[in-house]
Amino acid sequence: MRVLLAIDDSRFSEAAIQELATKVHAKGTQALIVRVLEPFLHTFIPRMEPAYTAELAAQLQDERKLADEIIANAADLLRRAGFEVDTRVVENEVRTAILDIAADWHADLIVIGSHSRKGVNRFLLGSVADSVTRHAKCSVWVVRVRQPG
């Protein structure tokens, strides 16, 4: 089985990582861990004042470093659970990247955490999990974090 795990730096992704590691039979399962970075900073940096360019470039470098750390930690956990693991950090629109990588890699399952946005936040920010669920050509497992109360 081929499982694409799409993660970010949220507790929702941490829950998805834990669920995959503990609830899927790992033997013979290939896991591709993907972290998608939005490319919006790249479009602004060339047109900005030089004083801001260096600051944004440093912010982007920090974001890439954090992405590498998150991916490495997730990969380590899944390897210890018995998965065959590969990783990718890509820059693209998140929904598009997840769907394209899943299709190109011939994923059998996409695992993704849900931020459980509602109301105006869902309207303004959208839902990656909802979009992936609607458009994926394979099964999608949306992991939700129980809300207190």
C-alpha cells in the first residue's frame, strides 16, 4: 500500500502522524510524507524594498528549516513503526500539490489532519482537507482532533 501523509506544523498534523503510525499495518507499506510551503513570499520578494527583502528571505529560510525538522521527525516515527518512508518538501498551492503528488505517485490513501474550521474562517481560509477529499482519485483519511468540552 502507498500512503501519502500531508503535514504542516500544526497539532492536527501531529495527530495524523500518530494515527497513521499506530493504526495502519506498516509492513510493506510505503509512506510518502509531504510538506507543502505556500510560494506567496517568492512572488513578493523581487518587488519589495531591499530592507524588507532580506527579512522575508530569512523568514522563508526559517520556514524551510522548520519544514525539514517536521518531516524528519515524522519520518523517524513512521520508520520506527515499520513503514518504508520517503519525504518531500515542495512549494506550491497546498491543495494542488497534495492532489498532484498523490496522483503522480499513485497513492492508495491520503492521510491529512483537519483544522476543523467553521463559519467565516472556513469561508475565508478554505479547507484543504475538504478540497482533497472532494478531488482525490484515491481514499482520503481525515484525522480530526477532539475539541475539549
